[in-house]
Amino acid sequence: MDVISSLSGGFEAIFDPVLLATLFVGVLVGSVVGVLPGIGPVGAMAILLPISFTLDPAAGLIMTAGIYLGSQYGGSTSAILVGVPGEASSVVTLLDGYPMAKKGRAGVALAIAAIGSFVAGTLSVLLLTLVARPLSDFATSFSSPEFLLIALFALVALSRLTGGSSIRTFAAVGFGLMLATIGFDAGTGIVRFDMGLSAFVDGIEVTAIAVGMFGIAEILLMAESREDVTRMPKVPFRSLWPTGRDMRVSTGPMIRGGLIGFVLGLLPGPSGVVSSYGSYALERRIAKNKDEFGKGAIQGVAGPEAANNGSSGGAMVPLLILGLPFNAPTALLLAGFTVQGVIPGPLFIDSNPVLFWTLVAGLYAANVALLILNLPLVGMFTSLLKIPRDLLMTLIVVLAIIGTYATRGHLVDVFWLLSMAILGYVFAKLGISRVAVMLAFVIAPTLESSFTQTAVLSGGDIGFVLQRPICQAILGLIVVVLVLPWLTKAAARRRGAVSILQQEVDAS
Amino acid sequence: MSEVTSSPHVEAEPPAAGPLWEPGDRFRLGFNFAGVALGVVFAWQSALLGLGDPERPGSGLFPLIAGVVLVVFLLIDALRLFVRRRTWTPGTLHLSREAMVVLVAIALYLATVGVLGHALTASAIAVLLLTSLGSRPLFPSVMISLGIGFGSEVLFSALLGLGLPSGLLGIGWSAWM
């Protein structure tokens, strides 16, 4: 009952005209940017984040959350219509969404994607509402050793589960941690690594890293690849309505996808991508019409889209309840929180209940806004893909510079933007995880302060940490995450060896 | 909704960019060693800040750990590369002109905004980008660029209240007001 009344209060607050307007603007802008290939949710949020700073905390955070959810959905629009994913997690949607479009069912694919996103988003917000209080109460028992190990777990899990080379990802984590130590150290009051330059005293702003490594670096990759948008199918409004059969076939994948997304969103790493792949694999495994997958199976759109949006809700749990972002978009949300003077964490629900529940209600309202806006405006979104490439890139570069400068009003941030853009481009070419750099950068202050406090509390005795039950559990998880990829690889190799052996036996 | 095609009959298409830049394993090895050098210097400077003791870590301990993490894992990656040196993939050194123009544009903004202010500087870099990345004639590019430069000044400074530089010439919303 307490949760229901708190949530009702949140909904009451969200129906303020200013909050509703910022919500719709955030969702619309996010969807627009998400449609445009290359920028992605992180780049979009980073570029637009400074705009939210001009608003009051509730409006600013809701707008940023709207941009996040909108850009997740927007990526699927271009994936379905032109076979170009707007962002990484839309790659899976493309597998069946684009074939559906080629068969003249683009409208149905878009509608199912929107409805699936809405269903999963609503489900994940409901789950967030249910777990928020119990998890927050549990997290209040955490102290610096627990936060230290959770932060370590986040970085280790990201490095092991992201895919690609774990060694290079660990190196990227080290680099991100190094960047975070530049400038004024609040713990000791001294300035580190400023190289005698006053411009470096305030350190590096996360916006410069995010926009540089994700926004401008993608522009550089786009500039050299010279991709062009080709044919786009027409999508009449009346074609947007799925049939009864379409809805019946899609309902199960939507719910399963939403649950998968929420659970995987709780874990560190690119949860949107991982959950959409996981959902696709599950639906393909249990479907009766397996042969249709890859050729326009509607479950191949419903499940992954639901999982993608469900993961957004799941990712909000560690951010709001623990104050730790487990992926790049929530890292930027944390930056938004920090600038607004809001500190998420175990005490957030009690210290700022109105803002907390307004934000939760805002997430739900954003899902409604996505459904209301994205289907009727699909024509407008697709027309954005006709924007000439040179004009699009010029606008993004100018916006990126403005967004980065406007965060603090320091020109040095544009210098960092340029530096991070070059590094992001090189990292992308070398297969070094940029997400790891940014996440390490954002988590570093928590990691360092927890480390220092733990050392003081324990008097340098590591047994102090090892004796705590929650710490033992987290350490166990860290070991599992470190070892699991090797075990699964070994198991897969053994399965492969057995099947070859079996084939030889069968043939003899 | 009309369809957009990459029509071969369109006049004055920008020239083909050529092959993409693909860093080979030699570049990767060199990059790793540069990173190791950076990490070593960083770790050394961290040690100079003071490491404190186990009961009270100094301000240099955490950066030292970060530097060590970078050095160790880059060295491991370099070693793995070195072990398979017989099968190194060659790289290409085709740096894209378009990508370089984007970087030059940002550098130009950094260099001139203090004098010219945001509106003029953004217009200038927009001209550079539009003429380099596309096939638009100069006059329309300049018109569009002025729209981008001054339009962004009005939108972000006037309407959204984000301060943008006016420069020494005082060309900006805050100077106009």
C-alpha cells in the first residue's frame, strides 16, 4: 500500500504540464536521434544532456530518461525500414524486422516493436517499483567494503561479459580510471596530474568523454565509410495495425522479452544488446515456426524489442538504488543526477521520495509517450533519413561542441572532446571497449572513496572485508564472472569434440 | 513518402573516399607500447604524490593502481601479439580525408572561438564541413552555415539559456543583450 500511494504521488507530480512537456520532448528528441544511424543512445544523451541542466531536477532527469528510452526505440525504426540499425541493440531487430519490411509488412513490424517496447517497459517499471523498497532497505546495510566490491564486480563483469578481448577491456578500464584521477581530489584536497595548467584543475567532464568517444568517433567512422541511405519503403498509417493473429503470436515473446531484459539489465554491461540477443535465441528455440526466423518471423521483432526496452528498466535499479551505473546510458544519467545535485543510492528513496517516485512514474509515462508518438510519427522519422549526409554530420558536430562546452562553460572541455574523439576512433578501430573507459571513469570516484574508507575502517586488514557475508557473496560473484567464460568455452569445445567423435562412430 | 536512392545520375558526387584505415598488428603493438609508456609515467607520478600506508592510503595510491592495471594488461596484449608475430595482419594507412576534416573543424573551433565567438566560428566550421563532406556549391553552403551558426546561438543562448562564447569581437547573444 505504501508503494502504491508513493507511486500515485509520483503520477500526480508527473501530470504537471512542464514535466509532461519535457517528457514528450525528451522522448521525441531521443526517437529522432535514435533513428539516425551512428549516433546511438549514449552519443544522443551526451549531446543533449546539457540542455537538461537548464531545467529543474525532476524535469531535467525525466527529459534525460525520455531521451534514453526514445533513442532505444528509434534505433529499431531505421533497422526495420532500411536495414541499418540505429544503435547496437537494434541489430537483432534487423534480422527479422527488415525482411518483414521487404515483404510489405513494415508497418506491422514497427507497430509490434512499439507495442513490445511499451509492454516490456511497463513491466520493467512495475518490477522496479516492487523491488525498489526492499532492495533499498537491504542496500542501507551496505558500507564502503560492499560498495567497493560492487564497483569492482561491475568493472570485472563488464570486462568479461562484453565480448571481444577481455585483456583489452581491462586495459580500457585502467585507462578510464586514470582519466578520472586528473584534477582536484576531493578526498585529500590536492590537485593531481594537472601538468601545471589551471585548465586541468577541474578534471575532465564526463560529457566530453561520452560525446567524444561515442558521438564524434562515430561521425569519424561514418565520414570514412561514406555509407548512404538507400531505398525506403512507404509506410501508410493504416498499415500500422497488426492483425489479431500478429498480436497473439507476439504477446508471449513480449512478456518473456521484457522479463529477460529486466533481469539482464540488472547486470553490468551492454544489457540492451545482450538481452535482445538472449530473447531472440530463446524465441527461436521455442518457436514452432523456427524456419521463419531470419525471414520475417514476427517473434523475432517482438521479443528482442521488448527485451531491449525491458533492460532499460532493469538498468535503473542499480543506478537508483545503489548509485552505481552498470552501463553507458545510466552512467550518463548519473552525470545528470550529479549536476542536478541529486545523489542516487540506498538513501535516495527516503531522502528524496518525491523525486524518486516522480522519476519512476516518469519512466512509465515515457513508455506511454513512446507508443503515442512513435507510430503516428513514423513518417516524419523516416523522412529524417533523407537528410543529406553532409548536413547531418555538420549538425551533429556543431551540436556536440555546443553540448560539451555548455556543461561547464570551459573551452578546455572542447579540447577534451577532440582528444577523446581521436582516442575513440582509434579504440573503435583496435577493438578496445569505449564503454569500459566511460564506465570506469564514472565509477572511479565511488571506487576510490570506497577503497580509501575501507582501508581506514579495516586498518589495512583485508580480513575485515573477507569476513563480511555480503562481501563474500560479491567476491564469489566476481570469481564466477572471471571463470565463467572459460568454462563455457571449454564446455562448447567438449561438445564440439563429442559430436565429431559421434559422427565418426556413426559413419563407421 | 518519396524514396531515396543512391542514383548514379546525380551530378557532382563527392569523390570516393578510398579504402578505410585498418590498423594492422604492427600499429596495435606500437599503440600498446605507447600506452605502457603512458601508464608507467602515470604510475611514477602517482608514486610521487604519496602512497600513504595501508591504514590511510595517500592520494597517489589509487592512480598508481589504475596505471598498473593499464600497463599490465597492455603488456599481456602486446605479448600475445608478439607470440603470433608470424601471422600478423598487415594494416593500411589510408586516413580518410573526410574524417580529418571533422577533426580539423573541431580544432579550428577551439582555436578561434575565443576571438570570433560561437556564431561566427560555428558558421565557419560548418562551411568547412559542408564543402568537404558533400558536393554542395559554395554559396548555399555559406547560407546554410550562417543559419547553423547564428541559429544555434539563438536557440541555445537565447531560448535555452546556455552560455556560449561571444569572443573578443563580442558577437553573441549575451553581448547583444
